Amino acid sequence: MRVGYFSPLPPTRSGIADYSALLLPALQKRVDVVPVGRRRRLGPRDIDVRLYHVGNNPDAHGWIVDTLRKKPGVVVLHDFVLHHLVAGLTVGRGDGHGYLDAMEREGGVVGRLLGHGVLDKRIPPLWESRPEAFHLAGEVLDLATGLIVHSRYVERRAREAGYEGPVWRIPHPAWEVPAVAPAPLDGSPLIGSFGNVNASKRIPQLLEAFARLRRERPDARLLLVGAVSPGFDLDRRLQRLGLSEEGIVREAYVEEDRLWSLMAACDVCVNLRSPTMGETSGSVIRQLSLGKPVVVSDVGWFSELPDDVALKVPVDAQETETLYAALELLARDEAARGAMSAAALELVRREHDLDRTAELYVAALEQALGGDAVSEAVLGDVARAAAEVGIGAGSAEATELARRLAEVELGR
Amino acid sequence: MRIAVCSPQVPFERGGAELLAERLTFELKAHGHDADLVTIPFKWYPGSRILSQAFLWRLVDLEEADGRPVDLVIATKFPSYVIRHPNKVVWLVHQFRQAYELDRTDLGQFSDEPTDRALRRSVHSLDRIALGEARKLFAISGNVADRLERTLGLQAEPLLPPPQELPYRTDSYDDFVLSVNRLDRAKRIDLLLEAAALDPSLRVVIAGDGPDRERLESIARERGLDGRATFAGRVGDAELTELYATCLAVYYAPVDEDYGMVPYEAYRAEKPVVTTADAGWVTVAVEDGRTGLVTEPRAAAIAEACGWLREHLDEAKAYGRAGREVSERITWGHVVERLLS
């Protein structure tokens, strides 16, 4: 089996490029994989299966969707909400009609009218203000001959969007923990937050909860690693909450080794977000690999983390209060942190092992390549036997047969 | 409790899995339950027939029989666990091994053609769904449980079946090594014959029958083992008991074996077991230097191990006695208690 692998790769700075850099070598040990970049975007001709990594960033994934349109294949859907990607492929290329069509396809006339509002600059761009309201994944789903997802959440959303093809759920693989020493940072506890500093990462709620924690635990420190998004006035917020420089440690973009070192220094890692685009967090995977207790928003993939590795904070009116309670619990209870750490390491060993992930990819690709023939053969066998004893299509018995087949995912 | 024990059957063939299902049914009855054995013929070729045949189990309605509820189903071997029941317990004898560790070996079934590769994956998928539905998962050995976790990420509790009931006894430690097994390639009886070829004083008795018999007899002839290698064929209980009672040791070294009753039968007759380091679960059942010898999978190493036992009869007897203690701890009472827990 020869696989064409369409994905951004380092030095592109993206979570999906990092993901592919991790997965590709493990996959290449098992099957013949040809990485395809934007310069040879169609890839070689003798490819048996095409594997397209699709995320929400138009700069990194626009060319991949262009190729997908020409040659459908298996799509790894890293984000479910693709509004930003579709905006880049349409509005970003001067194709306003394309954007209107995409909006109408999903939102009907209302969607089209909203699209006009965006193009006429009467309302803010929806891909920035309310991307989750219109996922715009329809075209990619139409073109996908199979879907690989990382979470039940994305699988469910894809089904709700009408996708009927095969779906394989494959956990995000974990990186091998590098031999780096924890960064020498004070803090008891030291709480880390990694990623862009903005409202969708719930930084305002985190700062408020942390400020309250610090009033009772003056030794607590908050490590904020990541660039501050434009328009997010972090300094003013810190000032208003009375968070002195001593309470906060800030670093902007950091290289991989430094990232691990900073994570290793933390007692607790906080990973909040809302809305979710259906993404999986490579940052959380790294933290779990280090055995760190994590606090997450109770949304999307994050909700699916086992309860013994993550404290989940619902995004509701009590969000800050719940977050404070979670931080307070973890600051106070060393045994709880220890139990969460052990559970995290076990989860990574069991679910996120790189070799296991690569095996699951090979399984999915093999099914993508030969699965239809197998399904047809099984259906043929069953249908022939049914017809021989007078069970016709549309009868109650045939419906029962179809239901039983579906239960065990045979004859799709 | 009304319990249905589910096991596939290959018409005109009987092996360890069939015996186990029958015995389990018997023991459930002996423990006061209303148990019955439910079987469906199974054919795993050609092509996708394996899936359509497995699917037959999905159509069976065992929630009740003759108007009375069936409280529990205990499924044993692929594909019987595809059955649908609200209270399904699986005591896994083994998955369809050709789709797993035997794939791309001489014993495999699926070619490199895309349809065959996909077919193999569909077997995995079916297993994941059907086994994942079970209220409880047990495996007949740690080997089977480990493979299940490794391949499908499902966890099962190892629960060893006791050996068949025979009037085991210990008469003597004569000069022959006994093999009790179905004669097929995976059981690796040819290694024992090659060992006998290397050690002119080694005598072997091979009990059992199967598709590899002709090849094995030909090896024995070519190596000039006439008189030192006896093919006893399929033997009855009395003869088997006699062979166990009088042999020096028992050889048992299938490739990556999941479970076999032979080591524990040998132990009941206080006989040590010779096996190889790549024999899977058997290397757990045989404690090297305590209940038998674990050697490299080479004829010379097996010949040496058999020779050593003959030269060190006291140790051979002590190993057998230690094995008996181990074997007697594995009881049907425990099996029934766990399966119904």
C-alpha cells in the first residue's frame, strides 16, 4: 500500500505540522508513505490512498483542500469547525460568491444573508466573532472517502452534519518526553497555561480565579506561556486584579525544549477554551505525558478525558468559581495531584502510544482501500441467503438484518 | 440461573476449545445452574465468508428460550462472542488468530491484496465491537489477555481452565518423552523428532492426530527414528492416563500458545514439562527449574533438556511434584465463581 501524505510539516509552525512530524516516521515504518508538500500538491501518480490533514488554518491547509477537490481521499479532520479555512479559500482569494454559497449551504437563506453582511462589512467577520455558529465543514465532508478524527465529539458532529462514510477515531499520539530539566521557577503551586493568551482560552476567568487563589496562597504563581492576541489587554487585566509581577511569569513563543522544561516545572496545567473548534490539544497531550494534573474546560475533546486525569470546568455562569475550586483543591491536596499524575501516565501509555496510533492509521488506511469490497461481499452473502428463503428488500425481516449488520458495522 | 454457553463448532473436528465449552456447561450444571451449550458451525473461508459466518451469531436471539429468559450467556471463542445479549460474559479462548499474531506467517490466512488486508481489519473491528459489549471479559490465560489488550485495547481478567478430569496417577519415570497434542505445524512436534535424531538414546511417544501427521512420520523415517518415535494416534482416556503415568516428561512447545491443558495434565501425574522460550503462555505455566525446563526453540536444546531430566531423575520427580501443587490450585469452583461474579 502506497500512501500519499498531505500535511503541513515543520518548519511550518502549527500543531498539525508537529503532529505529522511525530506520526510520519512511525507510519513510514509500517507502510510506504510519500509525504506531499504544497510544491507537488497532487503527489505521485502511483498512490493507492490519499491522506489529507485538514485544519482550520487557510495558510497551512488551503492547498490541501485544493488537492482534495481534485482527488478525494481520507481526511484527518483535526478541527471540526472550518469556517476560517473556508473564509481563506473564498473571501481570501477574492471569491465572495464561494463564501456566500458555503454559508447558504449550511445556514440556508439566513446564512447567505449573514454572509452578505460580512462581505459588506456590516457585521464583523463570522470566522472571528462566531465561527462555531457555522462550521462550514460540508464541502470537506463531501469530498472525504473516509474520516479520521481524534474524538467522539468530532465524530458526532460529522455524523450530525450528514457524513455517512467510514469514520475511524484515532487518539492523538504522545511525544516521547525529552530529557530536559524542569525550569527553575518558584511557585507553590506553580500553575501553567500554555497557548495564545486571549479570551477564547478563558484567560480572563483564569486570572480571576488565580487572583483569588493567590490571596489565600501568596506563594502561588501563574505561568503564562504564549503570545498575547491582538486586542487582549493582559497588562490592564493584571493590574486590575492586583496581580503583581511576582505572581505571574510570562513567556511568549518558546522552542520545543523550553516548552517541555516549563511544563515539567508546573504542579498543575490549565487548558481552558470556549468555544471549541473540535480540536485536540497537543499541549494537553504533552502535559499528560509528563504526568501533570490538568484542569480543562468541559467542552469537546477535553470533556472526553477520563475524570481521573482532568478536572473539568463547565463553561457557565459559575465558571470562575468552579475553576477556583479546582485550583484550590489541587493546591491543597498533594495526594490528589499524585493520583492524577499516575492516571495521566497510564492513560498516555494505554491510549496515546505512538506505535498504537500508527497501527490504527494503518488499519484505517487498509480499510479505506479494501473495505468497500469487503462490505459488498458480506452484504452479498447475507442478501443472497435472505433472498433464497424469501426475505425481500424492504420487509421487516430485511430491516432486522440491516439493523444487526449495522450494530457490528458490517456491510456498510 | 439459566446460562447459555456459546461456542462455535467445526463439524467433524474437536479440539481443546470444544472440550472446554462442554466441560464448562457440565460444571455449571454441577454447581446448580440450568446450563446448555449453544453451537453454530463455523467456516472461515473463502474470502469474506468469515464475516458472514460470524454474523450468524448476531441473528441468534438468546434473550429467552421457549418463553423463559436466559439470564446469562458465556461466549468462548471467535465468533461466538458476536452474539447479542444484555448479560454477555466472554471467557475468551482465543480470537481468530490468523487475523492477529499469525498474520503474515506460514499460518496466516490473509494475503497482501487490499481486500484481504481490509478483511483482516474488519475482523478486528468486529472483535472490538463484540468483545466491547461484554459485561465482563475473561481470558483463558495471561497470553490471551495480553494480546487482547495489545491489539484491541480491551482488558480481560486471566482465568485458567482446569485440566480435564482423568484418574491421573504416577507409576514410573520410564525412558520416553511424551507429546500430547493435535498434530499440526503450530504445535511444533517436529522439533521433538529432530531432538530425538540428535540424541540416539531419546525415545518419544506422540499421542494425537491431525493434518501434520504425514509430514511428521516422514521426518521420523528420514531421520531413522523407527522404534524410537511412536505415533500412538488419537488415544482414549485410559491409554492417555497410562502414558502420563509412565513417561519421563512431557514435551509441549506450540508457537506462542495461548493455553493448553497438557502441562497441567502432566503435572497431575507429577511429570515435568519441557517447553521452549517462545511458547507463549506455556512459559508461564512451566517454571524453569521448578516444574520443568524452558529451553531455546532448537532441537539440540530440547535434546539436552530431555537428557538432563533422564540423568537427574530426583529433580525430574521434584519438578513433577511441584507442578502437581500448582495444578491442584486451578479448580472449576473458582472458574464458576468468577464467571458468575
